[in-house]
Amino acid sequence: MREIKFRAWDKETQQMTTSGHLWLSEPPHEFTNKFELMQFTGIKDKNGVLIYEGDIIAELQYGTEKLVNHRQVKYSLAGFDPFQDSPGNCGCCGGGKDPERWQVCGNIYENGDLLKG
């Protein structure tokens, strides 16, 4: 069974937090104005780092540390999938691509520039 965890980007302080008491103390109608909530995918990268929705992962070439490209982890009907925009993708977690080839290198709020270029 997958562990359910969340983190949130605080839009006011421009900081990431995993401390649920911060966003749970907000009135529901103000929550979405102040926080962007992201769910844990249930997957860890090659270094054991938890992968959350909104993370940017580096896809590494098998057997090397060579960077293939950066991808944003998104949620789709098939589940969490950093490869949903890839040709030939067939579902959750990159159509069976190995998380041992992934390395979390940031998130879309603090490191969005990694997806450019």
C-alpha cells in the first residue's frame, strides 16, 4: 500500500513545506490562494529521495550518470507520470521506466528553469 504524504508550496513566503499543520490551519476558502499542494508519488529516486508531484527529475542514461533530459512529475489519469508527454508512453511511472534512472534535481517552483531549453 502506498504511503500518502503531501507537501505544499507557500505562495506568500515562496518556500516549500512538508509541515501539514501550516496549511491545515488555513480556512478552506483561503487555502488555494496561499498554498499549492503536491502529493507523494510513492516512488523514490535512485538516491532514495521521495518523488512528489511538481518535482523535476533528471532522467539518466542506463549504466552512466549522463543526463538524458529533465522532466516534470505530473498527475494524469494513469497515475503519476514524469513521461506522459513522451512518444510511446503507456501509463504510470513512465510506462515502466526504471526509477533507478531518475534523480530529483528540484521542483517547478524553485527550479523551473531546468525545464527550459
